[in-house]
Amino acid sequence: MKEPQKREKRYVKIDINSLFISIISVLSVLVLILSYFVFDGKNGEKNEESSQNKTKIENNQENQNKAEMNVTSATDSTVAELVEKVFKHIFLPSGDVRIETIVDVERLQANNPIFYQFAHDGDKILLYSDRAILYNPEVDKVLDVYHILNK
């Protein structure tokens, strides 16, 4: 009779260092993927929040501008001169422009501190359909540009 064959147990030798490196690599990749989704979600919330803030600013900006600025009743030549000066610093869109002069900068800074942070009384704002440009004619500098979202 035949004797039953003994099965040899085979063991695979794994180097502990390579196993440790493999586990660390897998964990690192998982952490990177997880952090991408966590931080991307926060950025999405910030983007949504900033778009809501822009909408609020757009809704209030025209009312604030009327209340706290003098609308310049200038002739076409003075408007053209001002547009020409500003054009030396920044490309301007074509179309109608409305020019306003700041008369109460503290009030404007309270409502929109970022846009009016460098503004002074007497500065000009060129209002186009898609942007507002803050300009200081005394030092001949464009202080800020605010892009308006048209819906």
C-alpha cells in the first residue's frame, strides 16, 4: 500500500522592512486622497459663500454709490480726459461709463472695506456695465478694480 504523502508547508518569507514600507505607502496615498476631498469641500463652501457675498455687494453697491458719492455732471471732454488717464494704466471696456466722485470715504469703507481700503475723498470711480474702477487723479494711480457679475 501506498503511504499517504506528507504535504510540505511552504512559507513565503517576507522582508519586514518591505512590508512596513508598503503599508506606509498605502496609508500615505489614502491620507492624500482623503485630504483632497476634505479640503476641496471647504473650498467649495468658501466659493459659494464668496459668490453670495458678491451678490450682496452688487445689490447694495449701486444704492450706496448714489447715497455717498456725487455723480459728476462733467462735460464729455472731462470724461474723455479722465478715461484717457485711466487707460494709461489699465485696459478699459468699450461702452458707456459713469464717473462718480467719493465724498464720504469713511462710510464707503464701512460698507466695503476691501474695495475702498486705499480710497480718499475726491477719488473717482469709473462705473462700466461689468466693472468699477477706483482711481486717484492726484497721484494718477488705479487703486482697485471690482468686477460686477451680470446675470
